[in-house]
Amino acid sequence: MKTEEQLKSEVKEKYAQIAEQKISVNAASCCGATPSSSEVYNIMNDNYDQTDGYVADADLGLGCGLPTQFAQIQPGDVVIDLGSGAGNDCFVARHETGAEGKVIGIDFTPAMINKARTNAEKLGFNNVEFREGDIDDMPVNDNVADVIVSNCVLNLVPNKPKVIGEIFRTLKPGGHFSISDIVLIGALPPALQNDAEMYAGCVSGAIQKDEYLQYIEEAGFVNLTIQKEKAISIPNDILAKYLNEDEIKHFNNGGTGIYSVTVYAEKPGKRDKPKVKLGESAEPCCEPGSGCC
């Protein structure tokens, strides 16, 4: 059994390599870490092309959802992105929070931090900041964020309850998170579960869906909601590196499910500004006849 520090070291080393890979390589593998598949182009990540604030140079194809789409970010919010990579979700969040808000990206891979800072400087985004650090020990004070987002990152951290505790600590009372991640229903074959590439590839580090949701509830969050869920299929040409033909058949027909879920939950308390529901304006409507509505 590998220690938490060994697992973190393996992930950090792998993601330093991934930072220099093309999006096409990352999108055709499991979070960029496993061998690329010739069977499909896009294994996990969703398409950002139609998302406001999207910056193609910051998209490494490493996500498994679109958490910022569901995050209900308001103008002026402070947003934290866990595992910010080259800055993709931070820049989308910045579009929503506006120049009057602030976005903090946290990543423990120096190559990713450097890439993200370069992208932010090119864009002239002075209110987007990238901090190097572990997301299970965030370099952020208590009660800082209105919203926390993350895209396919918590599964890479060995101690998931600790990360969820850090999310609770750093959110303001009444703040919320929207996080896309990989979860399981059923047990992975030992060959997948024990392989370093599959861990860095967001698969073997995933935990059971019920356990994942339980950790969130035990941390004290309320109004837990699954905003989106989709099944993930690992192509046979990737599985063949870890399993023989019979094992692949058993895995594909054995009832084990790998899913991308986008989960929302709130920290109890009252926000310092009213929460806007989806579809509503952040500004109150003015008086009829005044010409501004």
C-alpha cells in the first residue's frame, strides 16, 4: 500500500508531463495520464467551445465536466478553483464574476502554475491569481470564497475527507461549491486499482459514489444536489494495457460503473449578499416606466 505522499508525488510528476502535452493527447486518454486511445477522441472531458470566457490556450483537456456552468457565480464573487491546471476554469469563472470579483486557482504542480500565470498575463487578467499548494491544505484563509469549483481533481487526492473539510473551511457562510469528479459504483479490478497511471488518470483514485456523497454530508454541507451525471467508458485499447481479454469482458459486463458527477452543496449560514437562482438577474428590477427594465 502506497503512502499519501507517494501517491501525491506520482501525480505531481505525471501532471508536470501533462502540462506540456497537446489537448488532443489528453482528451483521448484518462485525464491525460494514461495511454491515448485510438478508439475515441474524447473520453472524459466536456466541450467548452460554447462557454463564455473560454480560453483555448488554457484548456488541456483534463476535465470531466463543466462545473462553472452550474456554479451560479455572481458578479463580484470570490471564486476558488481547486486543481486549476493551465487556468481554463478560472478564466471561465472570471467571465462570470467580472473585473470586480476575484478568482484564485490552486495547483500543486509548478509547471501548471507557470502555464496558468503566463496565460493570465497574456489576457491581462489582474484579478485572477494562481497559488501553488495542496488542495487538502489550501494556502487560503478561512471564510474567503463565495464559490468553489473543481474539475476532475478530488479523485487525485488520497485523503478526500480532508479536502472536503478544507472546502468547508475556506467557503464563507452561505457559500457553495460545484465540483465535477469521477466516482464509482462497484469495485475496480485490482490491476486498475493499483496502477499509478490509472491513479493519475482519475480512475483508480475515485471512490464509491455513496461514500463520496457521505463525506460531503459529514463535513456539514447542506442542500446537496447532483447537478449532472454521465457514464464514462474506458476504451478497450487502454484497458488492454492492464487487463487480459477475459478480464476486459468481465469488467465491461460486470456491473462496475465509472461516472462523472457534478455535485453542488452549500455551507450553512447567510451570505452577505442574496443568492441568485438560475435564470434570475443579479440586479433587482427597477420601477415600471422608468425605462431601465
